Amino acid sequence: MYAIQYGDDIFVIDCGNKFLDESLLGIDLIIPDMSYLEDNRDKVKALIITHGHEDHIGGVPYFLKKLNVPVYATRFTLGLIELKLEEHRLLRETELKEINTNTILPFGDIKISFFKVNHSIPDCLGTVFHTPQGKIVHTGDFKFDLTPANDEHSDIHKMAEIGRDGVLLLLSESTNAERPGGTPSERIVADHVNDAFMKATRKVFISTFASNINRVQQVVDAAMKTNRKIALLGRSMVNVVGVAIERGYILVPEGMIIDSSEIEELAPEKVAILCTGSQGEPLAALARLSTGSYRGVEVLPEDTVIFAAGPIPGNERNVTRIIDNLFMLGAKVIYGSGSTTGMHVSGHGYQEDLKLMLTLMKPKYFIPIHGEYRMLFQHRLLAEAVGVEPGNTFIMRNGDVVDIEHSIARQTRSIPSGDTYVDGVGVGDVGEIVLRDRKQLSEDGMLVIVLTMSKRDRKLISDPDTITRGFIFVKDSEELLREINKLIIKTISNLNEASKNQWSDIKNNLRKAVGQFIFKEIKRKPMILPIIIEI
């Protein structure tokens, strides 16, 4: 999420979600902290979406629950946003406005225009803010593909026109800033997909990002050439492909898409299955297929499985596990980096693409965005190599603000920022303390101590009852539990009268004594929860 503010007008660009990692136990989604925007809600005029990937639209429903402002996006992107808003029951309350490369939005002293860029999803736009200080350009995600599979060429002439008199500030993506050369064209993938379909002797499973509509069209074309029907597995695949077909972004012959229940009715060589899970997500279709737990569909010996997406850094272990499982099932698996198999090319520009964007825009100031710090740093070097003055590039962290006054830019302040965790229906109610407790429970389990005590004289009425979960196996540890119970009784009896009158003191002393004993005996640190029942 990025915000451009001029005077009392704030414009927000994209509102996505972050990819989860294994340390965030139980968290469903990570969205941006919106507290600054909430504090300035009267100034927020619009939410502008550059394209429909999850890291750009995943947080939109949560944004609109706090700030119900008009949403501007292209036709395909609006279709994906509508699915989310319908799920959150926000569709009727939201003002959705369609834009394209020719749209001009007037807002007081500034106007906003757009230019088309090429990416791995249809209908992607860069955004230009025309302000009295100068032009501010946000590229969105892009690459320069001169032979795009969907014929959506980057609007290079318009970019050159925008940069003809120079741009005051450019914000440009940095995902592939470390990769030399230019990004390969999407068209090279089609030949490899066709070849794999021709060689396959039984069912073909192909996994890719649901949003990669170009890749989906290539699968449809290959299926047509080999006389196969296509089944879609995975909720996001069904939803996104449904939007793309409905709005004319994928051309599919009538009757080609079949339900998963029809797969077994056809000969194996007449079926192709397009599924989610290329990143090793444990609940996605491909992971469940690899363990034989997808209801009604099986991967059998001599079936072909194709990974038509490169693993995002951090997902390699999960992907490798699925590949191993598929080999154990006897499948022929085509996997590896896109350059190895030819089944995937990146949607993000390599160094030459990034340098071309900088050259076209000729920015006075530059902010590299989207990427790890090392990528932002490398992008800064590329900018300086093509003419941006050293010192005019700002590598920013979340919350950093660049102020521009009299066409002079400075980075001297920050605003509140961070991550907001979504867990079920709760938004922001799970913080570091809860995650720390979850981590402890996952590592060492828990021990619950139930005490029945007299309200009048603060004495135990019966022996303690100890309950364990994820800590020890009770039948093999009866002696340890007996010792723990003895210690509990001894600890309570040794407390002075003042401590016995305070339930919190009793609990704290039990946690300390039992915790020290358990660590001494078996070197574990379970969560200890004393519960006192007063009678």
C-alpha cells in the first residue's frame, strides 16, 4: 500500500496482503496497518488498484470496512475485487469505478492519468499524478514484453510522452532488480506447454497461479490441440478463470470445461487438470493430490504433472515435499526453474526492463518499491547508472515519508505503520503476545493444573488434577505426574497466609515451582495454566 498526499487530498495505491510464513501460527492474512489513514479519513479520496494480484487487492475488503471510498480499477481487476466484496457482503455498499489507459480523473489541484503496462495478469496500469509541483509516477508491477501472449503491449510511446519533460518522482518495482538482461517473453512458454501435452500418455495435471490468465489460455490452447477436456481444481482457480471467461479474457470452446466429477468418465489421455498449489500451499489442490486426499481425483502412475510457476522464495521446502510425493505416486513430474523447463517466465522486469523504465521517465527523484532491501539497493544502483543523481534515491521502510516542497524532496519523518493480522473474523486482535503463546504451545505443549480449594480457609479440598496436551504422553509419564502433584501440594502448603489469600499469588508460585521442576527433570518448558475452583 502506498499513499500520495497533496494538501488535504490522500490517494491510496493498492491494498494487498503479505505472504504468510511458518512463524505466524494460525494467522490467515497479513494486511497493512491503516491507522494513519483512519486518523485522516476525511482526506482519503480514492483507492486506486494497479492490477489484480493478491498482494495488491487482498486487503481491499478490510480497507473498505474502515474507509468506504471509491475504488478505481480496470475491468478484469474489478471482477476479482467484486468476488472478494461479495464474500465480505460489501458489494452493494462499495462504489466501484472502471478505468483504462485513457481515463483522466480530476481531483481539485491535481489530476490522475494512467498508462498500460505488461505483467502476468491482464489489465495492468501505471499511474501518473499531475501535481503543481510536478509529475509523480507509480509503475505498478511490470515488464517489457514485446511479444506478449495476450497482445497487451506496454504503452511505451505514452511512457515516453510522460517522461518527455521529466518526472519529479518515480516509484518503480524492484522484484527482479538483481537479474541481469531482459525478461523472457511469455510466448516462449506456449511451445513447451504444447510439447508436454503432446508427449503425455495419460492425464495431465498443470499447476500455476490462478491469476496468470495468459498461462491458462496456453493450457486451453494445448488441450484443444490434443483433444483434451479441462477440469479446474481449487477455489481460486475456479473463481478467477470464471471471471476471465465471463469478461472475455480467456477464449474457451463451449463444452471444454468439465466438472471434476466427470474426470473418471473420460479416458485418461482425454483429460487435462488445471489446479492451484504451485507454491506448495498445504491445503491447495496439488498438495492434496500429492497425498491422495483429493476427493474423487487421483494422480496415477504415468500421469504427467507440470509446475508452470516458479517457487516464491521461502516456499521451496513445501514445493519439494509435494514433488517427492508425486514421484512416489509414479507420476512424470516437470518441475524446476522456468529457465530449466521453459514452463514459466517472470512477470516482473529484469535489470534492462527497469533501466528502460527509468530512461523513459527521466525522474529527478526515485523510490524503488516492491522487494527485499537488497533488491531496492540494486535498483538504486541501476537508477544512478542511467542518470539519476546520487542522493536523489530514497530506500524506504514501512511508514517512511518523503516530503516534496518547491520540487525539493526530503525523507525526514515517519508515520505509524506495521502489519495487522487477520485471524478468522478477528482483525488486529492477535498480536505478538498471542503469537508468542501459540509458539510456546506448538513447541512444548501445555500443562493445566486444576485445584479445588476452600473459599473460607484456602485449603485444598481434593488432590490436584493435572491435564496435559502436547507435553507428554500420560500413560508413559505417570511417575512424573505423581511427582508434579506432590510438588503442587507442597508448594501450596508452604505459602504464607497473605499469599494464600491472593489467587494470583498461588498461581504465580505454582507456575514457578512446577516450571523449574519440569525443566530440571526433562528439559521442557510447557505452558502452565493453574485453574482454581472455589468451593
